[in-house]
Amino acid sequence: MVKKKEIWDKPERLCRECGKKLLGRVDQRFCNDFCRNTYNRHEKQRLAAETADYTEVTIIAILKNNHLLLRSFNKHQAVTFLIDKEKLYKAGFNFNFCTGCYQESDGRLRYYCFEQTWQELPYGRLELGVDRQKLGLTSSGRGVQL
Ligand SMILES: [Zn+2]
């Protein structure tokens, strides 16, 4: 009986990278090497981003990485694509850098990374998009029907 109670009292431990339940040793922090490596790599990037004094080269590298991530998450280059902000953040997206910002008619801000766009939504959601005019695909506006 005592043993059972001990098990129930233990707080649930989760993988720091993917959030999966950990069943191993008490000091286990990740479910596998892949998660540990991914977490450490992102942690390094986060630290570097916070402490860097931004040279032109690092800014371009951050924008390139942001652009790549926006493109890879919005695989089909949809004009409107919803995603959890955390997903993008965990993948190494740096929200401090954009190439432009545009205020929509409803007052909300849309951020640009070249032709890729994102906008904050309630509940930690993001709306990704593509500015087709910037891609030269349409001649009239962003072509977005909200
Ligand atoms: Zn994991």
C-alpha cells in the first residue's frame, strides 16, 4: 500500500524536448538521445540569440533560418495556415527578427520574413501565410480572404 501511494505522489516527469512522459530514472530529463541533442542545440541557439551582439551576418543567418522554418511548416505555402506558436519556437524560430510589419485593417499586426508572414492569434496560436504579391503570383493585394 505504501509503495502505491509513493507512486501516486510523484509528480509526472516529462521530456523537456517533446513533452512525452518519462518512465526511467528519477534524474532522466529526456526520452532519448535525439530529444537531448535537439534540446541542447536549441538551447544553445536561444542563448546565442539572447547574448549576441547582432552583426549583419548573424541577422541574415537568423532571417534565413526563420524563412526556412516558415516555409517548411507551411509546406503547401497556404495563404492561411494555423499552427501552435510553441512548435515554431521549439524549432528555433526567432520572433525578434522580421523583415517588415504591416497593420491589418482590424488593427492586428502581420509580421513578414520576406514573402512569408505570421500573425499572433489568441491561445498561443499563429497564423502563417504567404504574400503572393511579393512572390509575383498575383497583381492585386495579398489575395487573402479572412
Ligand atoms: Zn522526448
